[in-house]
Amino acid sequence: MAEPRTFTVSEDDDGIRLDRWFKRHAPDISFNILSRWSRTGQLKLNGKRATPGDRIEAGQTIQIPAAEATPTRSARPERKREPLTPEEEELVREMVIYEDPSAFVLNKPPGLATQGGTKTHFHLDKLLDGLADDEGSRPKLVHRLDKDTSGALLVAKTARSAGHFAKSFSGRTARKVYWALVVGVPSGDEGLIDAPLAKQPGTGGEKMHVSEEHGLPAKTRWRIVDRAGNRAAWVELQPLTGRTHQLRAHMAAIGHPIVGDAKYGGPEAFLTGGISRKLHLHARRIRIDAPGGVIDVTAELPPHIAESLGTLGFELMHGENMPLDVAKPSQTPEAKQRKANAIARDRRRGRRGERRGRSQSTRRG
């Protein structure tokens, strides 16, 4: 009997529903098939029976039957997508700020969801039909931004490049730089927020909170670009992990919520004096290794953030001079074991050398 297939949930898929994971990574497996596997106990999450509606977390394993066991005959035919209007095609093409043979980088506007949901029928994933090639192959999402977060979003042109980019995101070699306007001014010029995040009970998984007991590791590096007295600060944020709502939850946790973020900052997340009530969080830059080189793209600010920075007297050039921290690839367990073995060998050789030295000294004495 063939072995079941096993997959590991990446950080960019943290918090989504299990059926959404399959729609994103294995669209040939229909919801009916997932439901059947669930009823028969063949769909498992971390070794336990799962349902299509379960929320998944980074690091969990998904297990399904072997490929030859997939009941392809009963799979429902692929649903025909509703064609885009000329205005929708123009909208998504205007978002493109970079293109090469492997990917597009888009500047997603605030208010546009990355993917659809129960009450979300207009979203970026639908608009990607407008970027399909001559053969009808459409780009594939490899990461996401919150609906109200604007900025650089990479989509892969092929399945091969999608796999390449997914490894970069899960291996933490990709770098994403965000600009945010926060309430008040953090202490110091820069810092690292190391606070595990978990789904807040009673919110249906739609909100995160800091939890040392139940949270998954979450780290955010922040640096102040400029200050507006004690009223607000323009900060650069670099997520070193990829938890749901990580930047928003982390900044609120240290007492400086992102302006416009009522979910995490409540009424105190708003500034007076003509400052927009929209979320002031923008994915300013993305840097990632691509099959043909390095993609390094900067996305222009949406009008409401640019206007707010100008109102507070900030100069955009100050944010351009912040150096980018480029991470080294994370080691695999095998690489870590090889390094540990090499250290152990060096120690054994050192001890043997010490014993030989003591033995020669004894003979000379």
C-alpha cells in the first residue's frame, strides 16, 4: 500500500482554513473529496482527524491519501470563473510594478482582500485572471496581505516559481519591509519584539493576542524613521516570522498601535487633526531570491498614508535611507546535526591531543 502524502504548513498559511489551504496549493482536490476524506478519517492534521473547516497553524502537518488513491472520477469539474470586466482588467494591470519571467509584484491598494471568503466576492485572487498569459495560465498567490494593508505583493507566474518562492518565505530568506504610522513614540530608536502569538479565544480565529503558554514564536524588528513630538512615530517594521496580524498585534502589545487599527488599538488607535481613520500599514519593499536573480521592489504609498506623513511633517527621503537586514537561510535539521557532529569530533580530537600531551610529559618526567 502506498504511503499517505504529508505536507507542512508554512508561516504564510498560518491561520487559514484547511479547505483554503487546498484551494491555494492543490486546486485539483475538490471540497467533495476533502469532505469524503474527512468522513473516512483519511484527512489528518498533526496526526489527528480533521475537517475542511479547521484552522491550521504554521508547522502543522497535513496528511492525505496517496496520489493513486485520489478518486478523480468523482471530482467535480473546475468551476468556470466569471469573466472580468474591462475595468477590472485595467485595475489589476495598473497594480503591476514589476514583472519578470517568474513573477509579478503588485502594489495592492488598501481595502482589497487578497482572497475571497464567505462574504467577500471581490478580491485580488479573482482579478489575477487579468494577468493570465496567452495560454490562459494565471498567476498564483504565494503570500498575502491583510485587506486593509497596502503595498508590495508577489505572485508567481508558474507552479515551479511558486514552489521556489514558497521555500523562500518558509525558510525566512525573503525580506519584507513595512512602513507604519503608530500612536505615540516607542522608547529608543529600534528594538525587537519577541512575543508569541496565538488566536484569541472567542474571536473565531480572527484576532491574535500575545500568549507565552499557547502562542507560536513571533518576532518583529522595528526602527523609528521619524517622530512627531510625542504624538506619533513613523516606524519601519520587518517581520522575522509570518504570523497572522503579527505587526498589528505586536505594535499594540507594546502600547503603540498602528494608526487606524481599531481591531487591536481600539479608540486610541486614531489621531485627530485631519489624519485619516484608515489603517496606516504599508508593505513598502520586498526582496526575495528568484529563479533568475534577485527581486527587490519598492511600492509607492497609498494617498492616505502619504497625506498623513506630510501632515505630520515627515520627509519621505528619511525612510529611504534605512539599510535592509538580509537574513541568512535557516538551517535544516540535517545541517544542524552535521554541524553538531563536527563540533563533537573537534572536541574528541582535542581531548585525544590533551591525553597524548600528558602522556609525553609523564614519560619525560
